Amino acid sequence: MLSGKEKRALRAQGNLLKAELWVGKEGISPGTVQSLKNSFNTKELVKIKLQENCPTDKREVAEALCAETGAELVQILGNTILLYHPLPEES
């Protein structure tokens, strides 16, 4: 779990990011989840944008993506979701 101070710092970093993943009319597909997992291999913080035609509620999308990837929800602001997942440790 992230503390409030950590979330605040991550939100500040998230302001500078561009949306890396878009969820549209198909909602959450296996390809969407795989793209997110690939993003978490190189980045700790990923911004996801929900398009207007997304059939699923933004909170449901955030919960589902967190459950699928093991990420933590940092923020939902409008139609934008910010997720955090620590980088995998190299052996």
C-alpha cells in the first residue's frame, strides 16, 4: 500500500506524463491488459485515458486493471487513471 505522501508525489509525476494506454468502445480486452503489463516492464507509472465511448465505468476499469496487473491505483481524475507498479527486480 502506498502512503498518502507517496501518492501525492506520484500524482505530481503523473501530471507530466502523456496517456500511454487508451480504453475505448471494446472496454478492457486481453490486448489492453498485455499492453499495460508491457508498459510496467519499463515504467513504474502509467497514465490511462478512457474514451467517451468506453462502456465500462472508470472505477470498474481501474479495479479490473489493478487486479490483472497487481498495480496500485494512484488517482482517477476525470477520464484519466494513474496506476503505479514497481519495476521488476533484475536478478
